[in-house]
Amino acid sequence: MERNGALTGNLACFAAYAIFGFNIVSCKSIALDGNITPMALFCFRSFGATVLFWILSLFTSSGERIERRDVWKVALASFLGLYLTQISFLWAITKTTAIDASIMSTLSPIMTLIISAIVIKERITWSGIAGIALSLVGVMILIFNCVSIRSGADSTSIWGLLGMVVNTLCFASYVGIFKPLIQKYSVVTFMKWMFLFSSLMALPFAFGAFGASSLAAVPVDVMWQVVFVVFFATFVAYFLIPFGQKRLRPVVVCMYTYVQPVIAMVIALALGLDHITTLKVIATILVFTGVGLVNFVPKKKA
């Protein structure tokens, strides 16, 4: 039963981070269009997911409620895992290339490993470190191979990189700190309150954000990308992540950030912008070997 749960958790996290791989490309495209500000896109994501999760809760949560003593914890989890994480990403993607954003996202498992060791006393083992290192090497091979083909990144600023550092640190803190709280409630109940709190945090800025955007000028293809970001990269992906968090160790959940650059490579291949090489095959094998190593580390406490 435990093995089946781990398999389900891994599939959920793989699917979520595969969606996030497409999300990086979509958000960059929306940013390049320039008609929707980062805060406006965050409001679309947060308000849309709030409505969807509350509707879903009418059919699935059976009246489950958050205990009063946990309300402030859920609010803090929302601030770290949704508000700061998404705002910093949507702001940073306007100042980095999609490839460089993928590079920075690979810091998340390392940060999660450290935070989990401090907060929930998860033991750092040599096999876990080796798994992260292997995956990181694979990702770097993959990404820098793509960069060399495209003659390098030419629109990344130091502020964009710092924004991605904030993004990865906030999400790693959320994953590493709040696993006990996530396990306590059903996925739908937890996420409907998470997004409600993030929407309340965004509400004071919503009117200004929409006013600064030129929504009437948004092309149809960009608007469909916004729909994808709201429904799949927010509602569906954030349903799958806590589903995986219930069944996997925090560092394993964040290890799936390494899937994002692989998805970026697949998109490039599908669009005819890149081609398969032996180096890329080796890099992909390293990524998933690393994920496997971290997955099969014995679950011991320090």
C-alpha cells in the first residue's frame, strides 16, 4: 500500500512539474506581449483557482473545515507557497529568459533539503546529496547545451535572477515547513483556503493591476495562454502538488523541478527549434537517476 502511495505521489508531482515546464514558456510569452502586468496575471491565477477550488469543494470535501488554531498556519503557507512564490516568479520572468529561469528553479531541491533538515529534522544522507548532484549535473548539461545552440541568453538581469532566488526559497520553505499541515487536511480543503488567502492578499492591488493592463489589446493566442496558466498551471498543478506532498518527502517533491528544463527541451524539439543529441539523452538519464536516488533514501529521522 505504501509503495502504491509513493508511486501515485511521484506521478502527481511529475505531472504538476511537467505543467510548470509549459507554464514557464507561457508566462514568458505573456510577459513579452506586455499587455498584462505580472500582478494582473497573478490576480487572474489566484481569483480563478479560488473559484474553481471552492466549486470543487462542494462535491468533494464533505463539509471539512480548517481548525481555528490552524488558520494562521494556512495563511502563512499561502503567503509563502502562493503569494510570494508566484509574484516573484511572474516578476522575475519579465527580467530573465525562460532558460535562465529554469536554471534558477533547480536551486529549490537543495534549499528544501536544508530547510527540511532544520525544521522537521529530516536526515541528510549521502545518497540524497548524490541524487541531487546527479540531477543538477544533468540539468546543467541540458540547459547549457540549449543555450549554446541559441547563442546565449541576452535579456537576463541580476534583478531577474534575484527574483528567482526569492521564488525558489519561498517555495522550498513552504514545501519543507508545512508538510504536517498538508497531511492533516484533504487536498481540496487545504487548497481552497490557501487560494482564498492569496486572493485576499492580492485584492488591494487588483484594481491598480488591471487598470495598468491593456486587456482589450491582448491577442487571442495570448489569452488562451492565460487560460492555460489559470486552469492547468494553477488549479490542476496546485491540486497535484499537495497530493504528492502527502505521499513523498519534501525534497523529493522539489526534485521534480528538474522536470521543467526537460519539458522545455521537448517543446523546443516539437517546434523544430532544437534536435536530439547523445549529450541530451545522457543529461535526461542523469536527471531521472538522481530523482530515483533521492526517492529510495531510507526515511530516517536525525
